[in-house]
Amino acid sequence: MALAPLDEAITLDQLSSDPYPIYRRLRAESPVLRVASTGRTLLTKAALTKAVKDNPELFSSDDPKTPMKPAFRAHTLMRKDGKEHFVERKAISKALTPKRIKADWGPLYAQLSEEYIARLPRGETVDLFTDLCGPLAARILAHILGIPEASDEQMMRWSQLLIDGAGNFGWKPEPFAASDAANDEMDALFAELEPIRRAEPDGSAYALMLTAEDPIPMSQIHANIKIAIGGGINEPRDALATILYGLLTNPDQLAEVRAQDAWDKAFEEGIRWVAPIQASSRLVTEDTELGGFEIPKGDTVMTIQASANRDEELYEDGESFFVFRDKNPHQAFGNGPHHCAGAHVARRTVGKIILPMLFDRFPDMTLPNPDEVVWKGFGFRGPINLPVVLN
Amino acid sequence: MIKVTYVAHDGTETVIEAEEGTSVMQAAVSNDVEGIVGECGGSMMCATCHCYVDEAWEAKTGARSDDEDEMLEGAASEVTERSRLSCQIKLDPSLDGLVVHLPEEQL
């Protein structure tokens, strides 16, 4: 069996500015492809990406070659497997279950959303990306985690610096210096809040982890909260902005979503269409085979969820935003043990609370110039601006 | 092949034939049975494959593990003594004819 073909033409800039035409070509021509600029083997078909995520023994998350460890100053659960991962994941996922999100936190999320939406000026052009999507995602997350004392600005800045550090594959010193400073700030706040959350547990992730019967080590409690900060703001922010773009550029679908109260469907379609997390890496632990090609031990494969979510084998016209698909088995939240821990939070907050509330307050909201919206990102993707007129 | 009947919250019954060794969740997902999501693929990470084992089959499906118990606590619908995560019930010939009831919602 041969190694997968090697591509030396695709650049990181192309993948960041407009990856979808490339993925469409790869699905048709080379669904297993070593892409030199990424240093990885890209998998672009849904069956391949799912097979990899569902087999954590062969395709490990425990990859020592990533800059995540220095960025978070910890070996985090994102990069662990098996029992070790399960124990740490369980410690935080108790704060994120469907029941807790719905019954215990629902009213608070609604109240926070109302406050942030009420601040938006009527009749003006507003960039919802900067003025709503980011700050509201940050505020909700701060409450879930049990650190509401952190400001929106801090949450968003920490999140971005952690992401920049974790993505610092060039191993430059500046991003790590910046993430170190953010880690210092976070550690100081967590230490300050610890006695308060212990004394009066509030059902937040921090309180639950601190007061668990058999708690995980404090270093891992901190690491878990940081992972949630790094992975819990940009995704709901980008999901919300993407769905708003999809609905505002398809007014007939928006009307139908309203008529059927199908906001949850709009949510699922938005994250299918442009998955906020587009790609993930897995380290190959034994020589194996994928799609007819030899995949050697030590190779890093990259599952391109973004592409799996438009796979012609699963979707008719997957390139288009279409809320009312018969089926939508997307992989935007991943599969297997590392399936997104925040999936329920995102569905509830963005899909069931924020979207209907926003269109209720501004029923005639428009996006006058969709061409002005800039989309960006290879690993993470979404619009980076969303200038709408609120009416 | 092992026969499994899924009874939806509204009473609709779906009968499927599944291979030995698959889980009640996998069998549902691969046969497009509505009402089982099973998003994490059976890693006990999502609590969206909740089902209630029919009274007649309770003894044969066995008891919940501690980890399963903890995950079930977070399920969206009411948890009863017959609640199971369907990813944790593996199908073998003793379960041929199994009946499970599905909750009102999984998310």
C-alpha cells in the first residue's frame, strides 16, 4: 500500500481565507492527502473523520508535539485519552448536562441575553460580532464556570491569548509570553475565588469541581476552567454570527423559521454549514490504513469537520445554508470521547434563547451589504464582522 | 440478528434487527430511530441516548454502572429506576425481542 499523495501547493493563507472550494475538490479527488503546509494528513470525507474520532486508541489526542501545553501551562484533558481523560472530563461535564443547563441555568441565561440585547440601539448599524456575539458568549460562560467576577473583556482576551498560544505552531516566544501573562491573571482570580466557591457552592463548574467527593487535583481544576475559556467563547460567538448571516441572507428561510419556531434547526444548520471548529488533530499510534492509503505510526491526521459537514454522500447541496434539510448528521461537535462538552450549553443559549429573543426585539433586522462580511480561519472559522441594521 | 423494539414517547413503535455485539444506541442510530441521539458515539459523555428498559426486560439488561449512573443524573428527561444509557446495553442473543421506551426529549 502507498502513502497518501503529497500536496505542496495548498497554502495556510488559502485555507484560512476560503477553504471550502479546496475541500470540495479534495473530497472528489484526494480525500486522504498529506498537505505540506500543515504538516498533516488531511481527511475530508465524513466517514473518515468519524472513523478517526470514534477510535481513540488508534488515533490519540495525546500528542506531545503541540504548543497547547506551554499555552495552558498544563497537560489538559483535550490532550489526554482513556481513563485519565474520562476522570477530568466527568469532573466538569456535571456542570454542563442537559438537565442542569435547562432547569438550573436557563432563567439566568435568558436574563443575561435580555440585558445584552436591550443595550443594542434601534435604527442604527451595529456590528453584532463585536457588540453582542462575543460579549454575551463571554458573560454566559463566566457564570457557567463560576468566575462571573471576570469581566467580558478579560474573558475574551484570555480566550484569544490561550488560542493564539495553542496555535503557535511556529513556536515563537511572543504568543507564549502573552499566554503566560493571561495564565497569571487567571490563576490569581481562581485563587481569590476558591474560598468563596467552596463556602457557598453555586452549581458552577468551579464549585462542583472544588466540592466533589473525590476532587481532581487543583492544577487540573484550573486547567479545565482554562480549556473552557479557550474553547467556550469563540465557538458560540462564531456560531451565532454564522447563523445570523445565514438567516439574514436567506429571508425566505428566516420567515419560515419564525413561522415554525424552528430556531433549533437553524442552529444545527448554521454550525453544519460553517463549523466553528473546522479541524482537529489526532496522533496515529500504530501503522494503519485510511481510505486505501498507508498511515504510518507517528503521523498526525487532521479531521476536517468543515468538509465532512458538506460531504456529498450525506448532503444534497451541502455548500448552501438550508435550514429545512431532512437530515443533518453534522460533526460540528465532534464524535467520540472528546465530543464537545459545551454542546448542550450552546444549543440552549444560542439556539433556544438568544436567536428568538434577538429577532423578537428587532423583527426587521437586515444585513444590507453581505459582501462586507469577512470570513476567516482554518482551525476556527466564522465571520469577523457582522454589520446589521437593527429595526 | 437480534430484534429490538423502540417505543417513542408518543407510542410509535419501531422494530429493527441488529447485529450481536452492537449497542442499543448504535442499533438505533444506524437505523435512523428517532428519539436516540447518541452524539458522543457511546463514550458516556453526552447523556443523549437515555432509554427506559421495558419492565419485562429489566432483569436481562442488568444494572447500571456507577459512571453510567452519574451521567444519567444529567439527562434531559425524568430518570427512573428503569433508566439506562442505551450505549451501555450491548445486544446478545438473550436480549432478542428487547423492548425499550424512549424519553420525551434528549436535549
